[in-house]
Amino acid sequence: MAATAARYSPCCNSISQSKYFQDVICTNGKSSSHFSAGRIRQRNHGAVGSNGPAGRCSWGSSLKLRISPELEAVNWEYTERLVRRSSAASVFSPKQQRQQSKENVRKGSSIVAFAKRRSQKSDSKKSQKLALGAGLTREEQENVLELLTDSGLNGSWLYKDDEFDDLDDAPFLDAVVKVYTTRSEPNFSLPWQKMRQYSVTGSGFMITRRRLLTNAHCVEHHTQVKVKRRGNDTKFVATVLAVGRECDIALLSVEDEEFWADVEPLEFGGLPRLQDPVTVVGYPIGGETISVTSGVVSRVEITSYAHGATELLAVQIDAAINPGNSGGPAFDEDGECVGIAFQSIDASDAENIGYVIPTPVIKHFLVDYERNGENTGFPSCGLLWQRLENSALRAALRMAQNQRGVLIRRVEPTSPAFQVLKAGDVLMKFDGVPVANEGTVPFQAGERIAFTFLASQKYSGDMVEVEVLRDGEVMTLQTAVKSPTRLVPVHIDGKLPSYLIVAGFVFTVVSQPFLESHFGMDYDANLPVKILEKATYGMAQFEDEQLVVVSQVLASDVNVGYEDIEAAQVLTFNGTKIRNLSQLAQLADACEDRFIQIELDNEMLVVLETQQARTAIPQILRDHCIPTDRSGDLLVSSA
């Protein structure tokens, strides 16, 4: 025994320790001797009697515990037993044996006094994580148990193997919830009805003011949303307060007071840096209970958000993010939330690449909601720009050697910048920040980021100052920023698709979900070229401009010969250029000409007799079980 003790070298100011009590963690009177040294040390920071993160204990003056004469006698008996058990195998000199005896006295005093204090005091769970040392064998446990029992103290903890069962996990785990969504998606082929409902699950977490955050795609097209806390068997109905489809964030609330009992909301941290450790918590596939994965920050940059089809700031990590993790929080090493898990790259393309929405984007969404009562989106510059890395191109634009910037090629007509900037300007500064020839601005230490990040940090209606070079002259201008108006929307904001039926022709509005439904997820490979060009590069000329198409033709005697028309854009109605579906409905209702003439973008002309077209509508609706000839929004506008 004593010979074994000689292998342990002193640590800090602690004395040489016996193997009996090396790194024993006493937790509510429990031993953790079956834990590995590495795990013990991780749990031992700040513990009583601990000399630093290594988890070693000082049994001498650092534990200044007073014990009674009765306990002192027990200590001596304990020491004698140690001496008797080890004398046969001892290779120590008499002097070393006397020194070892003194050490055993101090050790015995400490453990007995500590056990007495534990038997007389009910400690909180946090204070239960106290350390005295580690590593008792079963025989050694029996020896100490007998001594404690003789002293009238409880020593049953020596035999417990689940010593951490009563301890709290990291407190932030209780704020993470599982989200259950029942959804019914629109049917773009039959826009007067919805698809069969189904259920999906995701993750979320509690924040201040009794609200929850999750991903927008977790509650998309929801008919009901429920949430369940960790360790609870009750699902609580949640209300969706706001949805930010661009940033893929949704804000929820739960009215039931029981849901919020005994839990602390999460606090937000800052923007993490490269190599910072992160922990992702949620309810992914592969099980029903909460899951924790860890990794480090791999990259921080402007990234394409799959759900919103926008480019915003995102944090790339190497922690696993699987289906079901969406909406769950990502924590830093201080337990603060630094992001929301929302997407990952397919394993067939890359390994261990996941993304979280960082706190600057989250806070922008929350502030926007507080200001406006809804999500108004993330502003953009409203520009189509080109890099100026070629020296000849810069010379042609009359740029000086020390001037940097990007070339403006187009300005969105619906953007406030359309009244201030024009094609051919060189954007050199945005809101006072110099823009490099590659279109980047300084970011974190040693990093650069796309200058569009500066616009995304603004709110709709905010004014910004831009410095441009126009015809060789430097100009400082003021312009507002706003969310972009898309000719082909990425989402339909949870509504049913708009439609209009005229003589069996089903007219609807082009959106990205419509294209995915009609042509598949890889619609760009099957989409008609003209619609693809407008969907990819088209800019809306007006705030209410829409791309109206013939979705399909419901066969009838009145439309013989036109049955095969589908996904063809409507250009004009009786010579009037079509701006949106509402205008088309008004023109159809007001038509007094003998014929209806509709020009399509595939060089096709559709001619229908007006009176026959109107007479045929009731029968067409009955044949196809269609309630009305138009969607609810068009009924309201026509009224």
C-alpha cells in the first residue's frame, strides 16, 4: 500500500496522497471511483479542496476541518488499520512509515469530518459537486464504511454507482424543447385545395418574455404547433407570433403557465470566432430524447440560406446537424446561445459541415418584430454589381490608383436606390466603410466579408450614406434601404395560391414553390427558358408586379384545341399588358368584346368567344368540384 503511494508525485501545495483517496469525488455522500480520471477532472473545477483544474486535493491545511475527540479516536483506529494492512508489504524506512502515518491521520480526519458534515447538512445539488479525492477499491470502501458506521455516520454512498443521477445537467438543456408541427401544404396543381396534412418535428428553445425561437421551415404551412419540454410528457399548444422566412426564424409563444414553470430562458452571446468550441442541442433523428453534439467554428461569412433563398451572415461548424436539429440552439463554452441550427451540406457532397444562424441575425429579427409587430425582412442594396479587379476596367472608369470599389450594373426599379444611383457608378463606400475591388469590407480580426452584410444589418426605411465615383467625380449621396421585391417570390407567406379560372384556363402566379411543385426540386433543368430567365435574373418593375401563367387547361367544349397548354406566361389580354393576376381578373370581368384574346410568351394566341366562356364556367366548376372560379384574395379585390 505504502509502496503504491510513492508513485504519486506532489501536485501544487498538496502532500503525497494515498491511493485510497486519490481523486475521490464525494457527491451527496457518494463515490465516483468508477469514473475515469479525465471525466473526474472535467467535473471538478472549483470544487472544495481542489488545487486547480487537475482535480487533485490537498489533505492538509487547505481543508482546515475541526473534529471532535471521538472522531479523532476513529481517525487513529483508521490509521492503525492502514499501518497493519500495509506493514507486511511496506518497503518504507521507519521514518517514512511515521511520515505516512501522519499523512493517514490527516486524510482520515478529512474524510470522517466531511462525512459527518454531510450527514448533518442538506446541500443543494450544485454544492454536491464537491471533491475530496478519488479511486477507492471495493476492499478499501468496506474498510472506510466500517469506520464511518462505527462513528454513527452514513457511509452507504460508498456502494452507489449512479452518483451523478441526482445532479443537474447543464441548466440550459431544460430550455430546449421539441417542436411538433402539423402542416398542410398548398396544392399548386389544384390551387383551390390543400394537400393531405402530415406531421414533422424540430427543435426550439426558450428566450426572455416567455417566447420561443425555432426555424421558420419547422412551422411552414402549419395548422397546429405544439411544444414539449425535456422530461415532460405534456405537449403544449403554441402560437406562431412572427415568421422570418428570409432568415429562417420563427417566434412562438405558449399561454399555459405550467409550461414556463422552473426554467430559465437562454441568454444570447456574441458572434463566435474561428476555432471557438460550440455545442448543438436538439432532437434529431435517431432517438426521442435530447441530443448533444459538439464541434468548433470553422467559418463565419455570408452564406446562402436555403429556406429564404437569401444571403445573410452564418456560422459554419463541424458539429453534426441532422434532420430534427433545426431550430435548436448552439452554445459556446460559457453556456450562452450563439446561434440556431438550421441547415447542413449533404453528406454526399461534404462531411461535417453544418450552419447556425448567428446572434446578429437573431437579434435583428427580434428587434424588427418589436418595432413593427411583424417581420419586415432584411434590407438589401438593390444593386447588381461587378468586381473591379481588372486594371484596364478601373482605368476606363477613370479610377485613381488609390481608389477602390465595385461597378454598379443594374439598380432594382423598386429599390429606393433607383432614384439615387445608376448603372455605371462605382460604389466606393457604403455607410462610411470602404469597399474593396472584390466587394468586401473589413470584418473580424484578419477577416473580410461581402459589403452586402452592412445593408443586411439595417432595417427597412433606414437611411445610409454611399460614396460613388460618377464620370470621374466623387459624390456622397443618401439613400434608403428596404427588403427586395422579387418578381418570383420565394414563399407565398403561408397563404393559399391565387388563381383565376376563365373558360377552363387556370391562371396563377409564379413562385418558387409553384415551380418546385410543377417541375420538381431541380426545376431549372425542366423550366421553359423564358420563365427561367425571369425567375433567375428578372427584376420587378412595380411593387405589385407578378408573373402570371396558365397553369393548366381544364378540358371543356369551349377550349377545344388548347388542352395541352401549361406553364405559359400571359403577356396581354385583349392587347393590355398584364401586370398581375388581380388586373387580369378585372379585365376578364369587364370584357365586353365578342372575343377574348390572350397572348402567351410561347408565341401562341388564344382566342375564346366571350359569352361562351362565361356560360361554360359553372359546368366546369361542377365537373371538377371547384368551389369558386377564383381565390379568396381576388374575391375581396373584385368586391
